[in-house]
Amino acid sequence: MVLMIKLSLVLNVVILIPVCAGLLNGAPWVQSAFGADTPARSILMSVYMALLITSVGFLLFPNPNAVAVLLFVQVLYKAITPFAVGSWGHPVVLTNLFVIAIHTLTLMLIWTTMARQV
């Protein structure tokens, strides 16, 4: 379980650092992946920054119950993304589907481990 928690959190960090940097700096690929520079894109960047900071915090100070909440929220919003975007082939959607798979496995391990302790 501990290994999968670290894997999920590191995956968040590895994905979110370049995404947040790209959004902050207006990298050329950002327009095609996330659309025009609008307040909505800035709000999305804020959410991504919060996920990044929280993931780093949990890597430094692990708490399986709290990590489970973070990952569950991520799985939910990422699962909604293809419907909101209207495409299953969009690069952000494809990345989200990959992350959902990893985070779901981590959540299953956290929940089964916690269930055994009760």
C-alpha cells in the first residue's frame, strides 16, 4: 500500500509540475491542450497547483486516509472529463484515464488495508 501511495503522489507531481509550469508561462502546447488564456484556464491552473502542493505535502507527511480523499476527488473529476470535453481522444482526457487507473488501484489498496484494521 505504501509503495502505491508514493507512486500515485509521485505521478501527480511528475504530471503537474510541467502542466503548471506550462500554464504559468503560456507554453505553446498549452493552447491546444487547455484552450485560450482565460480566467477559466487560470482557475484550472489554481486547482492543479493545489493538487501539486497537496501531493508534495503528502509525500513529506504521509497520511493514507487523507491521501485517499485526494485521490478519490481526482478520480471523480478525471472520470467526468471525457464527458465535459466531449472526446475520449483528447490528450488531457487520455492522461486522466491513465491516472484514474493508477489512483483507483491505490485507493483499493488503501481501503482494503484500512478494512482489515477495523
